[in-house]
Amino acid sequence: MAESNENQRILIIPGMGCTPVRENNWYAWLENELNSLGRFTVILEDMPDPDGARESQWLPFIRNTLKFDDKTILIGHSSGCEAIMRLIEHDKVRGVILVAACHTDLGNEDEKASEYYNRPWNWEAMRANAEWIVQLHSPTDKFIPVAEARFVAENLKSEYMELKNRGHFMGAQLPEVLKVLKEKC
């Protein structure tokens, strides 16, 4: 738990192609909601290589520019989930929220080129490196089949929420993430 005089640091890692980041999906809404509570420090930045979302560019950027430590909460959406999952194979964090996660490239050449899927996932290390992991998915996601998310949830042993009729979570708000953060912090 963060000390009472210290804001909880949160990094929001967007999905592939989401630039400018504050004009996409629910990211800016969540940043504003959390900032209005006065107890969070939210980091939301445009990612390098936004259309490729390559691990070789995203992970060094997250580690060296956005910076996080074992007290940080990471929130990922789509490709941002896979970046976070690779990070926590080696780095400790306080908590993780994954929105629309997958574990394979789904036969998509762009996803294959992103580099996340070229080796096995270390589920045990991921579980050990996060105090808690919450995952959200919708059966109506047209990009990532629900079976992908269920596989990730089973292997991560995450707190898994399956939300009906939410697609790929590309709406302007995502109140479930805000609720999770209020409960965990």
C-alpha cells in the first residue's frame, strides 16, 4: 500500500495505433477521473512506434522514460497488455489491470511483428511479480476472441471480469477500471 502522503503512481499503456493517446478510447477520461481524486499520479504518454507497438521499442520506453517500480500500478489495453505481461516477467509492480489481453498473434502479421509472441510466456514469473492482477474482457470483442482472454486469466490466475457487449473497450469511458482502482487503493 502506498504511504498516505504519497500518491499512487499509475501508468496507462495504450493499444496499438492509439495516437495521440489522449484522443483515443477511455485513456484521457481515466486519467482525468484519477487526477480529480487527488491521490494518484497518472502517466499517460504517446508511445514510440504506435502503429507497430514493437516490444523492442515499447519496453525500453516504459522502463526508461515512463519509469515504474514495485509500488506502481500498470494498466494496459490491447497491445498494452502484452507489453505489461512481458514487463512483469522480469519486473515487480504493485498491481496490473489488463483490458482485452491475448497470448497469441491471432495469425495477424502486424501482431506477429510486434515481437511479444515469439517465445513462451512466463506465467509463474508474472504472477510472482504483481501483488494483484485484474483482467477485463468482452465476448463481443471483434479483435480478440474471448478464448484468448480466458486462457490468459487461467494462466495468470487473475481476477477476471467478462463484461457483456463491450467490444474491444474502445468507448470514451471505462468505469470498471476506476472502480477496481478505488477498491485496490
